[in-house]
Amino acid sequence: MPTPDPNFPSAPYPPGTHITPPPRPPSPSTSSFRLNHLMLRIKNPTQSLKFYNDCLGLHTVFIFNAGPWTIYYLGPRDVSITSLGSSQGLLELYHIPGDEGTEYVSGNEYDRGAGVGFGHVGFTVPDVAAALSRVQSFGFQIIKPLGEAEVSTMGLPPRVGEAEVNEGYKHVFRQLAFVRDPDGYWVELVPQVVKAVGET
């Protein structure tokens, strides 16, 4: 009989409870592996760089013309092209000319006939309300403001009812927000400290 994996405890999980598996044991063969970047396809580099760089604070580490498409590599301001291999929190944007007429649909967009696959990119920010004001001042759309916890803004299929979502999750969800980038991707703004139920 196989030994249960403590890093993947068996379900069912109690609603509204964080399951926190113990740290995994050291793995010499993967000890230097890190999630480095995500890639998104974009239609308008000017608008995308305005959103991710000017509005959300990343910077362009490099631009590379690959021939049929151009790559824009973005990251924190202390990242340079020489430190890419050891950096985290990077975003790779692919601009493929001719894609302007192709609809990019987020996996959260059930109402648009999609609702599968990629959901969102997340940013932690010190003050979500201030970040939302900044996003609005740049002319970008807010999908879900602070204080709301409606299922319709959770990126879930319409078959999920309000009463099914745990109140503990709704408490956390009220503290974050979602905005839309120029290509329609959802971007989550999360406070650096999420308050537990009862905290003010």
C-alpha cells in the first residue's frame, strides 16, 4: 500500500480552512528550480507596456524581434538581462502582428463562451484601493472592486450559486480586486497582508 503524500493530503477538505502541508523534503535535483515567468500574447505593445510598466510598476528588461513576432520581457526594476536566469516574477509578452482580429478570452470569461484554461495574473500591492485608483487614472477597467464577493466576479461557471461559496473565502475575496489588461486578461490585486476573519 503506498504511503500517503503529506504534500497532497487526501480530500475531502473542510470548507473555509487553509490546508498547509509541511515543507517538502530537500530535493538536490530540483533545489535551484524556480518559477521564472509567465507568457501572454498581446495585440498592442504600447497599451500593454502602459498597463504593466507605467501603471503596475514593472520595467522592460529587453525587447527581442524574433522575426514573425516580438518579445517584450518585463520584470521588477532591479532585474537586468544578466540576472534573468535567477530572477522571479517575470512576464513575457508576445506580440504577433496580424493577431489584432483574434479574440483572446480569459479562462474566467464564462459569459463569453470560454471559461477554460488560464485565469489571471496576480500582483501583491501595499494598498489595493490606491492601486485601483491608479488603474482607473490610467483608463483601465476594474472588473471587481474592493468589498464585493459576488460569484459573478470570481471567474466561476454560472452554475455555482452564491450559497455554495464558503464565507471564509468571501472574506478574503472582499480584500482583493480584479482589473482587466488591454488584451482582456484578468489581473488580480492582492494586499500584502490579508486580514483574517475578525481582524480590522
